[in-house]
Amino acid sequence: MSVLRDAVVDVDDDGRIAHVGPAATAPATDAPVTRVTGLLMPGLVNTHAHTPLTVLRGMGGDLPLMRWLLEVVWPAEAKLDGADVRAGMLAGTAEMLRGGVTTSAEMYFQSEHVVEAVLEIGSRVVLTPGIITAPGMERLGTWQQMRDAITRWIDADGLRFGPGERIELGYGPHAAYTLPTEAIVTTAALARERGALMQLHVAEAVGEDDDVRAEFGSVPAMLEATGSLGGRVLAAHAIQLSDEDIAILARHDVAVAHCPGSNAKLAAGTARVAELRTAGVRMGLGTDSPASNDDLDMWEEQRLASLFARLRGADATALTAADALAMATREGGRALGRDDLGVLAPGAWADVAHVRLDDPAFIDPDDDAQLISNLVWASGSRGVCDVWVAGEPVLTDGAPTRVDPGDVLAGARRVATKVKS
């Protein structure tokens, strides 16, 4: 990560960055100028989330993964309609914007309502509508119907659409333990044909994929053996991995969405971050569901990722502040197959966060290394005051510009009450 002093970010009429550099060498312009003190940085990229589940936050919070899903989450989700999904997505996205998150990679259902919320609040989403066979999900159709609905949507609207291309579509086969192998194989083929991202849960908890391991050895081995790799594939969690599994991910350029907060809360395990990075696997950070984390704070994920990597390897240099910040920005974009997200560079989308430096967290903001260290370890989300997506202000002085925060909270609380009734 690099720091530019007294710098300028120019945004073109399409909402992309036209120039980044010192003010002294900036091109002349007649465009309006917004002068800010403090720090401008790329918006954070949340590479794995189920944000509509904001409305289930705190339910079953002391259960392990499979009991949490079977006894709490899936029965509660069966009660959610489209308006409920929209309300949860609005509430969670408002929370993410307040923390400087401009893009989230979402796996969820009734996805047209996720899109409605994103376009309303002005954020950005890489949306992989869920494909699943699980208790209560029969109301959404068969896995074939879910898969084919995504294909029709992509073929009708394209991979990216909306103002500033705020929406990107992909495929979200939930996991090897919630789908037959055929579902993943056929979905992978459709995603490759369209250049779409395929996001799925991989090797999250011990015991979840025993049947797949008995047949293939592991989920990565199954994906390789069935020809399901080779396109844009994002493996969420990827905790229970062998050396050969890591080699498979690296061999096929599979990216990983590392979710340390959710992994720890569900006692799913500690990912092999150092080994994955050494193997050259692209890695971003994700919050996972706000029902399992229980927040959407990507600054907390940076700190947890660094702490767990250091503890696992007994190495205080295993994941530095700069490394963690890169995983939450540039590397998160790369994990999604997007070089136009998570960076301040010409051609990238002008998704920008403004962080105040007039805070005790910043002891010596004139020292580049200390500035980044203070940003990650001490300031975090509380320093974010303004956010732009595609050059448009979507958060000003800590408040969303397009929605009323009180209405958003009331909507989420209405859904939470309904689910528990």
C-alpha cells in the first residue's frame, strides 16, 4: 500500500477515475472540486456476505454451524418474503457504507429485491443468487429452476448493469453438502460460458462435507475431478484444506473469501492464510452473514485476519497492517476477478472512502507506515465520514444520502419481529 500526500483524484462523467496523483501535476479542469482534509482511500470490498440476514442478527448465536443452520437460520429464512429481503439488505448496506464498504459479494435468494435495495441506497454488489436444496427452501423451486433463472437473467440483462454498473450477476451454488454434484458441475459450466463469477462455500467446518470427502477426498478435489474449475471461482471460507487442496486452488486460480470473524464465532476453524498466500492464491476478506458474525465491519475482519494468521504461525509478521488493508481493498477486487474495484487508479470505478485523521487513533499521520498501522489497528470504521460510489456521494458526514436511517432501521426491526412471531 502506498500513500500520496497532497493528492488529487479526478472522476470522469461515467463515474470512473480519470487521474490520481499529486496536486501539483494534476490536469487543469473546470469541473467542481471537493476539497477534503484527512485520507482518501479505495472503498472496501466485502468478498462474501449474506447481508439480508441482518434481520436475523443474534438468533442462535451460541450454536455451531450445522445446528445453527438447521435449527435457526433455515427455518427463519423460510418466513422471509421479497419485501423482507429488501429491508434486510437496506439495513445491512447502510451499515457497510458507514464502515467504508462500497462493494459486497452477496449470495442470497429472491435476488431481485437485493438489487432493488442496492440501486436505492447507491452501493455496489457482485450478486450470486443462491442455489440450494435445504429445509424450507423448496418454496423457491428446485436447484435446476434456481440455476436456470440466473442464466435467463444474465442473458437478458448482461453480467453488469445499472447506473455505474452497480450490479454484477453471477452464480451461487451454496455448497457441496447442500447440492448434488451435478448441480455444481452444470452451474460451473454455465458460469464459464458467460464469464460469470461462481461463488460457493468450501470446506467451512469439520464434518459438513463427509460424503464428498468419502467419494472424492475433498471438495476442492471434487471440483477438479468434475471439471468445475477454470472459470471465475470464489471459495468462501476454505478452512479445512490439506496441502493438496491448496495446490488445487492455486493450480486453477481459485480465489478465497476469508471470513475470520464468522469462522471464529461458529468455531469452524482457522484458515491457513499464510499457506494460501505463499501458494499464490488470491484472497479477499468477507464478513459472511450478519447473523453469524454478527456485524458487517470489514475493519474488524482486517484485525482478526492478522491476529489469527500471527497466532497460527507464531509469527508477528505473518499478516501486516498493509497486507490486511490490501486484502480488504485491492486484493478483494482481484478475488472477485475485478481490477476496477478496491483501487484508486485510472480506469477504476470512483468508489472512494474519506477517513478523518483528527482522531486520537492517528498519532503521527505524517509517517506513512504509522498512518496505515493506525488506520487498521486503531481507527477502523469510526474514522469513515464520507463515501462515494461511481463518483456519487452515498454517505455524507456518516449518514446515507439516499435513504432515511430511521426508516431503514424500522423496516429491519419489523422483519425481525415477524420472523420470531
